[in-house]
Amino acid sequence: MSRSLLAAVSNSVRNLRYSYLFLPALVALAFAGLGVVMAVVDGLVAERLTRLAFPGGPSAARSLLATIATSAATVAGVSFSITVVTLQLVSQQFSPRALRTFLGDRLNQIVAGIFIGVFLYCLVLMRSIRDDGEFAAGISVLLAIVLAFVALAALLVFINHMGHAIQVSEISDRIAYATLQSIERLFPEEYGDPVASDDADEVVAAWRRDGEPTLVYPRRPGFVQAVDDIPSTIEGRSFRIEILVSPGDFVTERHPLAAVWTDADAEACSVALRRAVAVSNERDLHQDTAYGVRQLADIAVKALSPSVNDPTTATTCVGYLQGILERLAERRWPADVRRFEDRDVTIVFRAPAFREYVEALVQIGRYAEDARVVHSLVAACQRIAEAAAEANAPDRVAAVVDAAERIVARADALDETERAQIEELVRALPRPQQRGRSGRAA
């Protein structure tokens, strides 16, 4: 299997985490396999031990297994109904984009698998119980009783977990935690001193003077989920690539993913690039930090709508956004131009700038009429600017100050006292003391 195909398979496997089918199916199949194994084990165990485990006969065992199977199927139906209602609530009350994180909850998936698995275990075991001959399924039936208690405990855990999972603080915390993990993976280095790097625009301009590139288009419209390890997925030792998209961008068949300059087989290179740049019907946090920021901003904006009118939820989301942007403010952006000396390979990849992340606060500010929300936004800007100033990133400080000023300028519903207090916060913001190092970082 080629490396480009491995990259495509890896992305598909990663998406299975958010499928409500894959993990429950694995758990259910494991229970069904356990039923087959226990039927064999019972045949190898002495009859005395079998009778000790379950003193009843074949009819009693079959009746008990049928009762457990029916109960498990009923509970599974109830749990699925609760899940569907909860998904509808999360979509309407918070944001449809929060559903992907919710569907990826491993506990919900495992509990669903347990309910279906207990049902399958009982069915498989009933098939092995016969009225003729000696009854030899006592241990298997005893295990079915134990699994029934396990399913009951799983139901209680499921209800308790769902009760907590639909709280806005829990949803926001889960999104923020996943976003912070994405930052640690994509921006592992502190801002520190600037790294010498070629200017991406100049590099691409030089390539274009040498000749026109081959443009690579996606096979379907959708969101760019990830850009995998391109050098390892493309055959050949000499090529130059400008990646024209970033994770989170929406593309169509007429929107090129990349421009390629190579002496090798351009068609083969295009096929490999289409596999390396994963396009799907929804965004993913694996390489798209902005998606977590987008979800929190959407929940805050939804909370500020007249139909919901919940400023407390908005301030909660602003607090988590502050934590994310503080972390981003002190991290170094990867270089736009990336060279691989072991092969004659140069790749230009432009990540979203820090200023684009800060725009989420400005968007919330457009809908903020409550003084508490505006105050929380400006206070968040103050903390983010302080983090950027400590990292000696003046361009980022300037971006945050600009965002705070735009937020206050749009706050028309404030009275004089509230506006005076908030404007005092704006004046207290750190100011850039020197020229920025990297326009891309800001």
C-alpha cells in the first residue's frame, strides 16, 4: 500500500471515532463472540459445576435469556431515544457544530455497545440450548445474569453522564479541552526569537517565473479536514508545492487544493495530493484549531440571540476562548516555507494568522448588548494582550487591541457609566512597543 493511500486510510480511521456505529458495533460483536466462546466452555466443564452455576433446566434458561434479551433491547431503544433528543437539544440550543464532539463521546458509544451486546449474547446462547440431551449451559446463563446487572449499571451511568453532558459548562469545557490539545499538537514551540524563513510570496513568484504549475482540484466539495505528510506521500525526489488551502476551508471542484511544479509524473503527483489533503463533509479539530474557536463563538452568539437571551452562557464561552487565545498568543507559528534537504522538496503552506482567531471575540461583540458580556470580552482581550506582550509578540498585541476597540465601538446599548468602565479597561490594555516580527504570526 502506498503512503498516499495510507494517509487517506488514516484520515478515514480518525473519522470513525465520531461515528456512532463503529465502536458500538465492535463492543456488540465482542459480546456475541463471548456467547460463542461460553457455549464451548460450558461443554468442557463438569455437569456438577454447571448445575451449581444455574440449577434450572433448558426451559428455565431459555426463558431467563429471553427476558434479559428483551429488557436489553428495550433499554437500548430508550437510550437511543434519549441520545437523539439530546442531539436535537444540543443542535438547537447551542450549535449544530457541537454535535461532532458530542457524537465522539466514548462513554456513550460504549454504553450503546453494551446494550446491543447483551442482547446478542443472549440470542447466541439461546441458539446453543437444546431440550434433548443434558443441559450444559449453567455458567453461560450465570454470566448472562451478571451482564444484565452490568447493563443496568451502564444505564445509570449513561443517564448521569447525559445529564452532565448537556450542560453548557460541560460542552464548552469539552470543546476547549480538545482545542487546547490541537494547539499543543500544531503549535508546540513558544514564540521566542523569530526563525529565519524565506518569504512565501517571493518563493512562489520565483516558481511562477519558471513556468505555470499543475493545479490539483478536489474530487468533491467539502471541508478540508487535514493536510497529511505530503513529502512521504508523493513519489519522486524533486517537486515544489504551494498548498492553497488550510484545514477548515470549504472547497469545491473548481477550487484548487494546490499548485505543483515538478518534473515527475504530474498526474501521479495530483492523485497523491488529493489523498494527502483530506476533504470531508464536516470539519475536524485534529488539524483545525479554528474549528474549536468557531464552535465556542457560535454557542456564545446563539446564547445572545433574542430567542435564548442567556448572557451567562456567552460569558462562559468567552472565558474558554480567552484560555485558548492566551495559549495561541504565546506560541510560534510554523514557517510558511518548508524545505526537505534529503530530497529536492519545497512546500509553501500558509496557516491562518493569529488575527483571524481573535476575530471570534469581535463577532461575539457584534451581538452583545449586555454590559456583562462586553466587559468579559474586553477583559479577555486584556489578558490575551498581556500574554502576547510577555511573549514579546507586538503584532499580536496590536491585533488584540484593535479587536477590543472594535468591540467597544459596536456596544451601543451601554449607558454612560458602563461605557466609562469598559473604556478604562481598553486604555489599560498593553500596547505594542516595537515592530512586529512576522506578519503571518499576527
